[in-house]
Amino acid sequence: MNSSDFPILKEKIYNSDLVYLDNAATTQKPQVVIDAISYAYSHFNANVHRGVHHLSQLATKHHENARKKVGDFLGTDNPSEIIFTKGTTDSINLLAFSLGEEFIKTGDEIVVSALEHHSNIVPWQMLCKRKQARLKVIPLKTDLSIDIDAFKSLLTEKTKIVSIAHVSNVLGIINPIEEIIRIAHSRGILVCVDAAQSAPHLPINVKSIDCDFLAFSAHKIYGPTGVGVLYGKQELLSKIPPYQGGGEMISHVSFDHTTYNELPYKFEAGTPDFIGSFALAKALDYLQEIGVEKVKNHEAELIDYAQAELKKIEGVIIYALSLPKAGVISFNIKDQHPYDVGMLLDQQGVAVRTGHHCAEPLIDLLCVPGTIRLSVALYNSKEDIDKFVSALKKALLLLRK
């Protein structure tokens, strides 16, 4: 793994080398992605689709090639099943509105887990309020894994949708997504997968796991901000109404009636971020040239190493220590506020995330004000972990005086 491909990692923070361990929030960008953004604006900045001039056709070609590349990355050969959005949050909001309009009625049920990010809770809450439906929550076992038996017991004939994270953004736990999908489908229930935290770390094949919908964000997988992906099975996307109205998503408009465009454009109102899609394609190329499996193994070694080093420090509490993880460790220090620890780490050039991580229900369940979250990416190394541990020990010396 070549950290020199990422210019920002050469930055000095308070005169210290940057150790960036906040990758679950956003990843840094390789030079090829930065160059792609500049190249796109310099060589084919023109609105996509329906333009007859050369630049428009070139922009359209790159945008649609990016859609195909995302489809290949996710394991579908049908580009119409790939919708570009602003990010995972936007994708789930789209689903909560469009699925809700078509499939949800009074008294129906939607199931999420106690591990979810706010973006996989609030849109469904809003749908439930709008449709007078009910939100049900899968509880966790004492080891903080999802209680599969409880999940089975939650499902009824009124359950229409299960929406669940593949990987917890707080704890890094890899949920048994294939088993959850299999159980839900055996009851005729649709499943949406929040892959924001799994797409950067694990191989994903939507056809193999048989999910109905899946969402992820470009900025968490070495791509630009403001770009996301929603995958959906074609037969389902064809049945649900569009989320927004405007240009691009229409076939014909009159003051009496509007007909919608074909997939995937029905869900892409307005000018798409064709610069961002081009840069996302370059990010996926970069990741796949290294190899997703190789990245997965490298990051797993870092997580194991970091947990082993943390366990040596007095007062450290590591959450979900025994469970398989992807890219993330959440921990606390006995009698220390996570914010204080995070601030002292920052002053030594070490970037971690502290707080509730947009998952307040889970933090409330843990009965803590927040956690300290260390999250790795392909450019991190054991040397980064050693610098983090050294900085943590120095911070604790100050806090424990």
C-alpha cells in the first residue's frame, strides 16, 4: 500500500506528521482522483445527456462509463440498476420516500437494527410518521452482535422492509448480511443494505447476497464528496415513483400530465455530478488495481494489531472486542471523557473521531457520552498504529496527573 499516492498525508499537524485514523468519516484521496477532477473540468465540462455538441457527448460517455464501472464493482451487469445520488444518506432518503409511496400503508412495519447510523433511522421514522407505519428495532446480544433469533421474532405479515448496515460505523462489526437477507426474503420482505462502511473494506456482490437495494458514498471509498450510489433491482426500481421532479427524470411534460424517464434517469432529477462520477470511477480503478481482497486483509491485520496494543493500556475498554470487524475500533478510557482524549491526540497530529458518530441510540445503549473511534484505510500502516498508541499514552499521562 503506497501512502505517497495521497498528498494530504504529507501535511504537518501542529508540527507533527499527520496520522489519519478517521477514515470511517471520510477517506483521503489519491492523486489520480484529484487529477481526474481537474482533468474533467479542463477537458469535458459540459452538461450530460441530450447535448448534440462534442463536449456534451464526451461528458455523457464518461458519466455512463462510470455508471457501468460502479455496476461492475457491485457485481451487476445492468447499469440501469445503478442510480447516482449525493451519498448514502441521499440514497436512503430516496428509498424511504419512493418505497413508502408505493409499498407502505397504515399499520405496516419497517425493521432496522440498534446499530444503525442516523441516516438509516431518521428517513424511515419520517416515512412511518407520514404513513402511520411502525418502526421496529432488532436488539443486540450482550456481545453487541445482532440478535438473529430476536430478528426472526420481530418479523410479521405486516413487515415490508428491513434496512440494515452491513458494517457498523461505530463498532466496525460485520453483520451477517446474507443470513439476514435470506431470513427476510423467506417472508417476502424487501432488504436495503447500508454499505457506507463495507464498500471500502469488503468485496461486495449484490447478486450473490441477493439484496434488493444497497447504498454507499464515494467519499468513504477514496472518491469525491457529494456523490453516492443506490443499487436497486430493476423490477423494483421500475415499480416505485421518482423521489424528485425536474429536468432529466422526465420523458414528456405538459401542464396536464408528465411521463417519467426510463431507468435509471427516473431517479436522477437535475444535472448530475458528472465530474464526481468520473472521479469515483478513478477511485474504484485505484482500489481494484490494488485488490479489494488485499485491502481487506491489510486492514484486518491493522485492526488486530491496534486492538492488541490497546489492550495493553490500563483502563482501555474496547467495544465488541470478540467480533469480526472491518476498518473500525471504538473504545473508551476509564474515567476519561472521549473528547478530552481526542483533543490531546489531535495536538500530536493523530486524527481520530470522538462523540456519538451519528448513532445516538447505540451510544445510549452503551451508557457512555461517546466513544473514541479509530478507523483505518488502505494507506495506513503499523507505524501509524504505533504513533497513535504512543500519542495515546502521552495523552493519558497528562489526563491522569
